[in-house]
Amino acid sequence: MPRTLPLRIGFVVAFFAAAVAPAIFVAARKTAIDARSDLARTPCAPPPNSDGVRPRLYLIGDSSLTGWSATNFAERWETIDCSLGQETAARLAQRLPNFDFLRPQDAALISSGLYDLVAASLADSARASAAVEQTTSALLMLARSASASDARVLLATLIPPSARDENRRERWREPLRDLVAQANQRLRHSTPSGRIELVDFAAALGSDDRVTPSNYRIDALHVNAIANKRLADAVERALDAP
């Protein structure tokens, strides 16, 4: 074997590791993101086995609603989970350009926006402030679009993060708490029209718009079953109100 052949083989291996392998990884990651994007564009609709008799409560949003138990709500409601983990308000607006699946007897709970602000917390202050306005505007636009069907619409405030998650320290910086507080104040000071009602998730968990008590958290972002039950009770009270 020529003495230079091992050197050539080593060069090829090194070139693959440095150039080709990362390209394959990027392509695979892009495929996964594209697949999830396709999923995110899936419209919300009642399941084929829907009884079609009871009023439907659609849970629309991000991981703040994912995994909610249908038993959290009274039997008179048929609960339909249309939430997607890590979905931003901007993506939600693309996924649901209309709410033609809603009937006048139905209700929609919209809870999103935190992931928009997680990204914004890493930007400069001007862009972060603009993101708060864009996020709350997107949520209000979704609520108005849903209310056009004459169904009841419940728009939730954002749930603040809990204490710092050391595994995600670069994300849960203090600016995120500021942005959540600003967004919630904008939502509370908005003037809902039609059948839009505000459900204050932050207040239901006893937060100050900056920190959710740790006894309600699984991690810095996700809440536990106890918190979910408190939030569901707040939704029930809103639905029971005249």
C-alpha cells in the first residue's frame, strides 16, 4: 500500500466530518421542522366520533393547554384539544386563518404567546417591545376572528415563568418576565368586543405577572396538574357566567 494512502483516507474522513456530516444534520433538522410546520398548518376540527349534540369547548394554543384532561370540565361540554406544543401566536394565526368549525353554541379558549416572547427576550429592547405589541395584537385578532362565528371566546393571559431553570438559563432571563408582564397588561387593558372574554390565567395561579409560584410548575415553563385544574376552574367560571 502506498505510504500516502492512509493520509488520503484520513483527509477524506476529516472532510466528511467537517463538511458533509453537518450538512446532513442540517437537512435532517430542516426536514423535521418542515414536518412540524405541516402539522402546525393542520386546521382544528371535531373528531369523527363527535356526538354533535353537546356544545364543544375547543382548547386552542400552545403547551399551556396540551395534556389538559377533558374531566376538568363539566360533562355538558365536549372538550376538543387543538393545542400544539411550542406554537407561537404568529404560527397559530397561520394555522387558523378562520374559525368556520365553530358553532354559535360552542366556545373557544385561546392561550398562546409565551413562545413568541421567549424568542423576543433574546433580542434588543426595541425589538422585544415590538414583539409584545405584535403578539398581543395577534391574540386579539384571533379572538375577534373566532367571535365572528357567534361562539363564545375566552382569551387567556400568559402564564409567567417560575424560578430560573438552570438547564435553560439562556432563555429564562429577566427580560422575559418583563415582556410577559407587559403583554398581560396590554391584554387586560384591551377592550374585547362581541363575545370575547378575558380569563386571567396569571391571576388564577397567584402570580404577579412575573413569577408563577413553584408549587404550580413542572419546570420553568410548564405547569402541573394542580395548576391545570385551577386554570380549568377559572375557565368553567367564565363559561358559567351569563
